Amino acid sequence: MQGLLNRPISAAGIVALAVAAILPFFCHNYIVDVALTIVTYGILALGLNIVVGYAGLLDLGYAAFFAIGAYTTALLETLLNFNFWETIPFSLLFAGISGIIIGYPTLRLRSDYLAIVTLGFGEIVRIIATNLDITGGPNGIYGINPANLLGHDLTSPKSVYALGLVFLVCVLILVIRLGRSRLGRAWTSLREDENAAEAVGVPTLRVKMLAYVIGALIGGLGGSLFAARFGTIDPSSFTYAQSVSILIIVVLGGRGSIPGVLLGAIIIAGLPEALRFLNLWREFVFAIALILLMLVRPQGLWPARLRHIAPPSAEDAHATPHAEVAEQIAETTAGEPDVLLEARDVSRVFGGLKAVSNVNFTVHRGEILSIIGPNGAGKTTVFNCLTGVIPPSAGAIIWNGKPLAKLAPHKVVARGLARTFQGIRLFDNLTVFENVLVGMDHRFHVSLASEMLALSYARRETHLHHAAGRNWLEFVGLTAQAGLRAGDLPYGDQRRLEIARALAGQPQLLLLDEPAAGMNPTEKQSLMGLIRRIRDLGTTVLLIEHDMLLVMGVSDRVIVMDRGQVIASGSPSEVQSNPRVIEAYLGAGEDEDEDSLAAVSEGAVA
Amino acid sequence: MTLLNVEGLQVGYGKVEVLHGIGLTVGTGEIVALLGSNGAGKTTTLRTLSGLEPARGGKVMLDGQAITNLPAHKIAALGLAHVPERRRLFAPLTVEENLKLGGYLIRNQQAELKRRIDAMYVLFPRLLERRLQLAGTLSGGEQQMVAIARALILQPKLLVLDEPSMGLAPLVVRSIFAIIKRLRDQGMGILLVEQNARQTLKIADRAYVLENGGIMLEGDAATLAQDRRVQAAYLGGAAAA
């Protein structure tokens, strides 16, 4: 919580909440009632913001969870004589369960399908409520008791408002803590690039489910509050238009931005009231105002800012125990076999086309091994098979002596195989430091709850992680850039950051897919140095690269692939003089362009 | 004859100015290389020339006509073709469909469009074999050929290429460079951005070195290849010799 107080925006937020808290003492009941509507929308929008803003999943049926919460409270109170407080756990439970039921099958789909499925779900819930007898059909449910606190019924607008405000503060604290936790970081990484997130160890399906379910819980809570406030509910409050209103709040305010979402709620729920004097023209002016606001501020009224986590200072990071990576790697690999990885008869077929056929090779611990070959030879497909992105059609991958069964990529990362991508895939809208932290979050031991409660042992582990993350930035030479937006880094730095992010998971094997593409010779020189230093840490390196100067200069062994098969392997000099390799890949030296080969020998001397 | 003349070109993103008034020329039948480290502004230069980024100052003349800040499709119609970085093909379309889209501006002249596509198959026989294959399933070198062929359909006067060798096998790089030389010999002007400075300076006639948004050096390619600073910064390691 200490982070809450040391920023001007947080201070402003606390002042705003204080103003909201004393509002009932000097305002008319009508104003308080409008303020309560704003608070209700605020709660709902904060919940939807987790789904849409943090995790980037489009949900068009969010009002369904609102409805489930409201009907649960209404039915339990009217049929089973529960009091308001007793109904809340059930509201949360039912909303959460429906979140799982809807989310589990659909979150595997692409996000636009999810939007359609949620749209359908929202309508189904409304139609069920309209048609069942138990829910009172179109007339809804009457006679819901107000919330009761210490023997007093909370019936007056002011007391219900106070209750709503307490709920809002609880939700606020939850979403702020979540946003700063590793789960919040995982959500953002998912929104930025789902495949890259999976490849650095984020269990994307589970993380999406969590966003969806936590969003559902908050929606259910909003529904309970709504039922207790009005004493009556009917299906007309839970329409598609309601879902869209909540979505508009999030988009208008600024996706992922908590102050933005609250500002959006004030405008969407408050502006129509302020425009009452316009009578018939009210809706028209409101709609025009919304369009103008979106045109002027397409990013939202208060766009989300970069989350800044300050890395620890150099002394602090170096003084932290267990920051010595090389020792740690040596510890984990002690007693493991010398053959780190073995591909046995690995094949991969794409619709009849054999991209990789019967490929065999071994990777020895501590070596730098390169795979070269013409474009389309199947090199990246081999990488994808090793890292679980696509399962091999046949054959086996033996990792540390045991077969690597068909695991999801994030599980492969946890086993110690990390990779970078051919085209750079960073999380552009996270800071440089946070990109590295995402890469190591799968190694956290403490539970999410203890992290959010900032328990002392959780804080200690977080500190260790931050220190290690800082050291990885230092390893690739990006310490000074830690606080920058990753997407703003120049190209060469982005490449190095991608390597740091992969290293942060402390892999035993690092797979680099064309790391030198687009680098100039000076940058390639420093990349060669970096690759050697990675190997010196004890991390084995498997490299796909077209730059022969780099490959021949840095590799211990080279494997050559052509048309899905291994056509040669051996030391750099053996491979370079192999006639099949020259024919398929390097090219015969028929004209003056052969400097690439000439340069290789220069490089070997240097 | 001067085909492209750029004077005092200024470009920026937001508050940051990326190009601080650069000037360069490309003549007909000439390969001009634009070298520089990452982030120097090479891609921005190309994107501004072809109308994808707005210029804040300066002017761009193509064949005597001002094209500064014209919309990209008009600049393409006037004879400047841009082969973008990473090729940017229409991956779910076939090779032939990609080429047809390159000829979008030749509407209502089916016969002419077909003639030009056939000419591309003569230049790139490999693409004839692959004409019905989806572009996204081609190898990197074949994709680069499609990207160049797509740009050539409009029979440009000036061809602008952004890192055509990126991610390609050495053998393929050589054949792409051979095609670029052939186009030059047919009288086309070529502006080439490359990281592969060594090979680029061999095929280029002249070159500019762009650093921090300004032209630091210019001259004919052979001279620049001997320049100490160029060797140290872009040819790598040769400085020791």
C-alpha cells in the first residue's frame, strides 16, 4: 500500500474519494442518488476493465454477471429469507462459476469469437430471466430487503450510497493490487503479444481465465448492490445496451487506466442527468458529446500510463544473495547428463508438405550449436517443435535423458528451454525492466495472495526477483534504459532485451532465432561477445542464423539443414568446405562476392 | 539524369525529430545505397519518400515533379515503388494475386496487366512455378522476389528497397542482388537501404551514410568502401587491418 501514497495521482485519488465520502452531508438526495449510480457503474467498469483493459479480451455480455449477482441476492432473500450479507458469497460463487463455464471453452478461441460468444451469453441470461417463473418473468422480483447493518436497514439514499462507496473502495484496492502484481503483468503481456507471453512462461489460458473470472466476481458484487438498492429488479436492467454502456465507460475513460475508468463512469452515468434540462434533445446531445470525446481523445480521457517498477540500485542488486546466476545454473545442472537435448527422428508435416523429416541431432551441455540452411529448410519448424509451439508429427525430443512429452510452451519454458523470435516480439507497452520481469515470473514460489497482501516473505522474494532482473539487464547492457517503454528502444537494443527476457527464466538451453537479422557488423560483433558470455554462464546456446561471419565465428558445431533434412554437421571449417553445403547454401565462389567466406576466415583469426 | 532529388527533408514522430533536413539524389540507371546504424532514420527516409510518413519540411522531386506529402498511392502512380522491410506480402493470397494487387492502378486493362505479370515470370522464373501457391507459404527468398515483382508491376522509374537481404540465405542474397543490378542496367533508379554494407557497396554506384538523422558522408561506393570510418562502423572488424 505504501506505493499508493507516494504518487501525485494516488494523492489526488484519495482526495477525490474523500470528497465522495462527505458528499451526502451537504448534497440533496437526488445528487446522492446520481452519485450512487456512478458508484455502481464504477464498480462494474472496474471489473470489466480487468477483462478488456488489462487482458485485452473483448467482452460484450458483461451485464450477464451483473444480472447473476442481482438475481442471486433477490432470489435468496425473497425465497430463502437470507439477509443481504449472506447472499453475497453466493452471488460471487454463481458469477464466478458462470465465468468459468463460459470462459473455459471460449478463451481458447481468437478474441473476436470470444466477443460473439459473450454477446450471446449476455442475451441468454436476460432471456432466461425474462421467461422463468422463478425470476418473475418480465415483471422481475419485488420486495428485496435492503442491506441491514447492526440492526439498521440501509434504506435511505445516503446510507445505500455509503454502502456502495465501501464496495467501490474494496474493488479499487483489489484491482490496484492485482494490476501491480505478477498477474497484472501477465495480463498486460497477454494483451501485448499472446504467443510471446506463452513463450516466456506465462500460462496464457489460465491467466485469461483468471481475468474473466475476477471480472465476473466484481460484476456479481455490483449486481448484489443493485438489488439491495432498489428492492426490485427486472430483466430490463440487464440488456445488451447495459453491457455496451459499461464497455463505453472503459473505452472512453482509457483501457487499463483506473482513474480513467472512474472518470468514464462519472461521465456516462452523470452527464445524462446534467443534461436533463434539454428534455427531448438530451439523448441526442449525449450521443454527440460521446462521439466528440472519442474523436478528441481516441486513447481515452485518461489513458493508462506505463507501470513503473524501479529496479533496485546496483549495490543493492549485487549484494542480494542468490544473484550469482552462474553458480545457480551450475547447481541445477550438476549431475545431469552431458547430452542436454536430443532430437530423434523428428518430423513435422503441414498438410502433406514435409517441413521437417527424420531430423536427428544432439545438443551437448555448454556448447554453442548453430543450425544453418536455406530459407524454408525447416529450421524454425525445428525450433517450434522443440519449444512446444507445434507438436512434432513423429519422433521424440529427449530432454536431460527424459522424453519431453507434448507440453504447452509455457511448461517447456519451465523445464529450462527459452527462446527468442525471428521477428522481435517484445511487450511494447511495458517498460524494459518489466519485460525482463515477465520472463522470470514463472519462477515465483510465493502465492499470488501473499504477494498482493505484501507479506514480508513475499516482499523478500519480489526483491530477489527485482535484483536478478536488474542483473540480467546489466548483463546485456540495458540498465540505463530500464524505465523506458520497450517499443521505444532502438532495434539493436530490442534484440538484446529479448535475449535478456529469455535469459531471465534461467534456461539451461537458449534458442536464438536469427538474432543478427537487421544488425550492422558492429552490432553483430557485440552480439558474438554476448553469445559467448551466455555460454560462459553455463547456458547452452542453439542458434539459427544466416550471417556466416557470426555463425562461423561463434559456433562450436554447425548443423546444416536443407529441404527438411540434416545434410551435414560438424565443426565450422568442416561444414564450410562440405560440397553439399556450398551447393545448397553458401554458393560456389563463381564471382567476387565471396567476401562472406573470405570474411569468415578473417573472423576466425580475429 | 537526376530522377529523385531530395532537399532539406525533415521528419518527426510526436515531439521527436528523426530526420534533420537531409538531401540526396538518385539518377536513372544508378544504384544508390543508404547506409547507417539502426535507428539512424533510413527506414523513415524511405517511408517519407513514398508518402507513408508526412514530411515536416523540405521537398522531394521525382522526375522533375514535386511529390512531397502526396498520398502514397499517387506517388506510386507517378513512378516510385517501395519494397518495404520484411516484405509485407498479402500472405493468404497466391503469388499471382499478390502481383495483381501490385497492378491495382492498371484498372480496366486486363491484357496489359497480364502482359506485365508474365514479364515478371520471365524475370523471376521461380515465381512461375509458384504462381498458385499462397505467398505466406513461400520461403523467405521467394517472398522477397514476390515483393520486388509486385513493386515492378507498375513499371516504376525509381525502385526503393528496404533491407531486401534481411533473413535470407547467402545464396539467395546473391541472386536478389543480381536482379537489382539487372534492373539498374535496364535504366531504373534504385535506392537501397541495407545492413549488409559489404555486399551493398559492391553493387552500388554511390552511397550516403546516415547517422542520427543527418547525412554524415556521401560519395561513390568504391571510395566509401575504403573510408576508415565506414570500415570501422559498417564493415566490421576491418578497422584492425
